Amino acid sequence: MVFVSITFLAIIIYTVWLKFFGKHVRNKNYRTLLGLFLSVSIALILYAIFVVGTIYYMTKEKHREFETKEWILIGEDMNKRLSRFQMIDDLIDRKILIEKDSLALKKILGEPTWRQEKDNKWIYEAGTGGGFGFVDHYLDIYFSTGNKVIRTEHRRIED
């Protein structure tokens, strides 16, 4: 399949080469060799750009601004819950949760999915998506001994 794609591209590029630039090279053998070399080289480069672009597009995580209403509503609808992870990075970058107590945190995010008392940490499940295969996303929130948020973390678990 790769060979066929590159060959197809090379034929198109070679045809364009002969039509527009071939008349500027007088030696027929040199014109043919130069056309083949340029056609295959450009076809390989275009194919590589296409493959890299496709991989980048498929593995790139989508991001959007954090909104409390969206986070909590998404939590109620299991089908929409899969997209919660798209808001985590904005939530962390804007430091919305830092220095908030547990009551303020519940108003912003709702009830946590899990609580780990020994680590003084709350965990919110944020859905699955992004990348090849399945990537599970979690928002980890760490509290100080004074019950204030000191750190937030976007944790990804890849299958």
C-alpha cells in the first residue's frame, strides 16, 4: 500500500514536472533522470508529511475551557462524561482549585469519584479518550493538612 501510494504520487509529480519544467532541460536522458529523482523525492516527502500529520491528529488531545456547569452536567450523563478530560488542563493552568477548601471544591467540581485518606487526595474520573487505544484520565487533587488544595494533577493511564 505504501509503495502504491508513493508510486501514484511520483507519477503525478513526474507528469507535472514534464509539462511545466521539462522543456527547460534540453538533454532527454538528463531530463528523464532529473524528473524521476525529483518526483520520487517529493513523493516520499509528501507521504512522510501525510503519515506524521495523521499520527499527530489522531493522538492529539482536545482541550477546552473549564466550566463548572459543563463539568457537573457531564458527570450526570455517562455518554458525555468521556469528554471531561478536555477541561482538566485549563483547570490546572488557571489554578482555579489552588487554596480552595473541600467545600468550595465540591461547589466547583461536585463529589469526587474516590477519596484517599492516607494521601489526603481526592480523585475525579474524567473519562476516556485521546491517543491510540484507550487513555483513562483522572484529576488528582492533593490537600494540605489545613484542608486546602495544594496541588492538582492530570493523570493518564494508557491501555
